[in-house]
Amino acid sequence: MSVFRSFRCPLVSIAAPLLGGLLCACGAAGGSDDDESGGLSAYSGAQPNLPAPNPLGAAGAAGSGSNTPPAPSGSGSAVNEGAQNGQLPVAGNNSSNSGSGSNGGSSPNAGAGGTASTGNPTAPSGAAGAGMSPPQTPPDPPPQTTPSTPVPPTLPTPPGEAFFFDDFEGGAAGTQPAAWERWINYTTVAGNALGNPQFALLDTAEAFRGNQSVHFHTEGATQPAMLTMRLPTGMNRIHIRAFVMSRIAVGGVAADSVSNHESLIGLRATSNDGNDEIRFGGAKGALGFNMVGPGRNDAVAPLQNLWGSAPGMAAGSWHCVEIAFINDGTARATATLDGTVVRDVTSPAGWHIPVSQTWLNGLYNEVFLGWQSFSPQPANDVWMDDVVLSAQPIGCN
Ligand SMILES: [Ca+2]
């Protein structure tokens, strides 16, 4: 699988020398399939994502006739674990090759014919070849192959007028938070596991409150590690509150000729499509917004005179972040950091290039959290905790 996808434009444009080559903000080239799973049922936490089948795990059914216990054949289970499930058992590897099946019947796996080779220890066929090996310790029961349905953890009651709250305490560390869909490596079905180049998993190493948070990890430019959730239909205003800690500083970072933007929290028009969305995070070295899609024009806020300015999210520290996207007559995007408004875009004039008057229209389909960097320092680890969604202001409690 290719790590890098195509982009609508290069990371940095030099098409506008007066702006120091900083004008290009890239839209993601996302997958095109619309994942219809989940939907509003996410609010009940009833749609955990089952791991994708392991395509490498289909092998392993061969090798009958050996007295050895059957390999955990083709389990294909769990997350993508590489080739370990794909090893072919050695068919008929009994060294005698007699195939006599003398022990046949004594073992559930024995005595299956023994028609194979006649003394050639290297004969690749060697089918069956059963019976001549000494009895072996009875095997452990084969792994359970019937998928079990995880029981979704109960989410805490949302505070105040909020309609959703996840403290990330439910579920085991190393698993995906059950209430959320994922958008990893531009798809909703990519593996989401520790050790992958991108993941979004429950983690006990860091927590703002309680014992767990959700940990987003990315290693490559533009690659998203995100959790997503469908929103109720008909919304035109939302507040998204999260406690956020980033391994690298976000905002308050000197903008240079290669600074671009990084996404932490946003809204998306279409599930599984990063080409039509608004993003809060780093914006040309400042805290701010970037948006892509019709009428959104890959614009950045703040204006250029504030690129690279403070305040920012200090590296390795928890911050209370609340983002409001209000579209009840006038489009407005507001970012609050630790209780202080740090960005407030109230008109098209707040964007660095012309945009539509209705620049928030159509985006209230899905909320996303995570990390995706369109800048040259893409690798990062971000933790989020106590995520609240509400149509009203939430605050940092
Ligand atoms: Ca927590």
C-alpha cells in the first residue's frame, strides 16, 4: 500500500512570491468510498469497528496428515499482524515419509492416507505422511475463530446540554474507542493497531483525567490518524471541546517557507473524504483554521500578518481546546485555548484568500479528531481526553 497519496497541490506553492511562497495549503486526496456504516448509531456506541481481515492469513489449511496439531489455520484474525498467520505448514513433513499411517486414527489429525513420498525426505508433496511421528503432547485447543462481539463500553453522561461525551475510560488500551469510526491512511477500514505508521487507540500512558486517553500517532506527511463520528442531521452549530496534548508545539511556531498547516479537530462534508472539510490546528505556524472544498478554496486563517504568531499549544502539555463552528446566518469559526479565544473568523475577510460567504455550508456531517500534517514535520503523537460535543458552549470543566 502506498504510504503517500496524491495531492491536489504540492505542499508549498511558490506561485505567490509576495506571500513568501506560503499560499498553498493542500487538500487531502482522500478515498472516494462513502462508508455508510455506523451513522448515528455511533451515539450509542454500538458500532465498534471490527478489525479488517488479514489478507495474509488465508493460508495454513494444508498439511493434513501430520501428527502435529493443526496450525492455527488461516486465522486471519485480529488486526493486521503481518505474515505470522500466513505461514504454510509443511505438508507431509514426516521424515520417514512412509506414509504408513501406522498411528492412524489415534489422533484426530493422523492417518490421513499417507500416499505420498516413499523415502525422499525432501519430497515436497508428502501429503498426509501421517502416523510415523511419535505421539505428541495433545495440542492446545485451537484459537477461537468465531468472532466475538465486543460489548461497547458505556459512555459517561454528557455534561449540561451536550449530546456526546467520551472520557476514553471504556475499552482496553490498544483498542479503538468503541463510539468512533476511524479514518486512518485515508480510509475507514485500514488497520488501527500499535506499531502501524498511523493509529488512533486508547492509551494508558497519558490521560488528562482518569486512566486513559486516545492516542493519535502518525509518521508520514499528510497521513491522517483520526477518529470520526457522524453528526445528527440538521445541525448548524457545534462546539467541540477536547483536552489535547501534542508531542510537538502547535501554533506559536515561526513560519518559514515550508510551513503549511496541521489538523487536530474539524468538520467534514462527506465521510471518508478529506477534500471538503474545515480544520483547526496549526495554520502557517499560528493556531488557526484551514478549509478545503467548494467555496473554501484552501484558505487559511489567520491572515498573513499573524502567521507564525503566538499563542500556541506548548509541546507535551495538556490544553483545553474548544472549537465552535456556528452557521446560523453568518458563518463563524472560533477557537478557544485554555479559556481564551485565540482565533475568531467571522466573515470571509478573515481568510487569507477570497472564500464564499457560506463557507461553513454542508460541513455538519461528520466531526473528526486526530492529527494530519501537511507540513514538512509530519510525525507527531497527539493525545485527547474528555471530548464533548454540544450545540452550546462547553468550557473547560
Ligand atoms: Ca480519560
